[in-house]
Amino acid sequence: MNILLTVDQTDFVQTQLESGQFSSPEEVIAIALEMMASSREAHDPVWLEAARIKVRVGLDDIARGDVLDGEMVIDRLQQRLAQKRTQSL
């Protein structure tokens, strides 16, 4: 597929290439399209409703006190990992 870019679009792609973050015009366009797809997903009514439900469930858990202390969970996981490493020696 061949596409024609406006002068402003071409300048933008060139600026991105000159920044050193991208190695080709195709990479600039690919990233731009990925960002566009992500943006559309975030505005999708089905996705938004699913996100609202998940947030509601989380808030209900918090209200009931059904939460975990993050530091305690990490400590337990690190202990289990250390045990597994010791057992495998």
C-alpha cells in the first residue's frame, strides 16, 4: 500500500526520525497507528463498561475490607522464591 502524506505529516515524520527514536518512516507510522488503535479502544463503550465494572468490584472489595497489604504480599512471594531456590540446590 502506498500513501501520500501532507507536507505537515512528512515534516512530523522527519522530525521523529531526526530525534533518533525511530529508525525508519515505517516505524513512525506503525507506532502512530498503534497509538490510534489504543485510543479508540479506550473510547469503546464495551471496553469502558467492562472497566467500570472492574472498578466497581474493586471499590466494593475495599469497602468490605477485603484487601491485601501489598508489602506483605511481596514479602511472602520473596520468601517463597527464596525457599524454592534453596530447595533446588
